[in-house]
Amino acid sequence: MASVFKRSLSFPNKIPSRAPSKPPISYHNRSISLPCRSHPLISQLKNEIDELKTWSSKLENRTSVWLCCGLSRLKDVQDSLDDILQLPQTQESLRLHPTWAEKILEDFLRFVDVYGIFQTLVLVS
């Protein structure tokens, strides 16, 4: 004996139900690489470079005091760079990537050249 099946259509109920709704499920994306804070010396170096840029943009009152202030700020940048290069993490990175060390040396040589030219101009003037 064959049974008869009735067809039915169901439409979503547009009348809001009075039962409390479930909170939406939240999904979290996970990453293998976690953001890390930079070393405090890096932020110190960035601040000193910003101060040096601010100093160099001051066009008024270019006196010997202004020049000494700039040289002092430049020395602070050099000292911070030296501190960063002395860190064990930095030395390990440079050991693993010798091309980075070569690039840093080239940049320092340019810096020394500019410093030498500057020193000559100040002493001659």
C-alpha cells in the first residue's frame, strides 16, 4: 500500500519571538606571528632622530649655540646607534645576515665622511 505525502511550504516567521535570542557566535582569527614590542632603545633612537630633524628645520637664530645643540643631538643619535649595535639580538642578526652588516658599514662610512667634511668646514671657518 502506497501512502500519500502532502507537500508543504514553510516560510520564515517574520514575527519576532519573545524568547531571548542567543548571542551571536564570535569567531577569532589566530595568527602564528604575534606582534612584538620593539626594544626601548629603538623608540629612544626614533625620538632622538625626530629631535634632530626638528632642530635642523629651525631656520632662525643659527648661532654657535644652535650649532652646539645640533652636535649634541647628533651625538645622542650616535650613542643610541652604538647601544643598539651592542645588543646580543643585533649582533646575532648581523652574524646570520652578513649583507646587513656590510650595508650598515657602508652607511657608517658615508656618515663618517660627512662628519669629516663638517668638521673641516667648522675648523676652517
